[in-house]
Amino acid sequence: MIEEHEQVVLTRDLPDHGIVAGDIGVVVAVHQAGAGYTLEFMTVAGDTIAIVTVDAADVRPAREREVPHVRAAE
């Protein structure tokens, strides 16, 4: 199970929040034993873009050998 404070990768776009599949978020709350998560998405400067609650199927753990990619926030 994904734990609080872990980085996760969004697996689908959430256009209402300005975040897209592949964006990296941090788990700020775990719901119903991992059935869902509240995530915070931030800029590299630490400004919050969005705080969203998603189903477990909408994220996956970040992998150790992945390389982050930068894009401008909308």
C-alpha cells in the first residue's frame, strides 16, 4: 500500500485541476486502507498547484529509476 508522504505518479489527466497523467504528487492522506488518496501537487518552487482526492487506480508509486520531467503549470 502507498503510505502518507510518498511520491506517486498520476495515471490520468485531471483537467479541472490543471494536472495531467505523469505529474508527481505527494500523498497527504490515505483513505479506506488505500482505496483512495488525497494528493498535493506542487511546482518545483514549492507552490501548491492542486490538492485532490483520487481513487487508488488513478495513481501508482513513483519508481526509483524514473526521471522527472518539467512542464509549466497552467
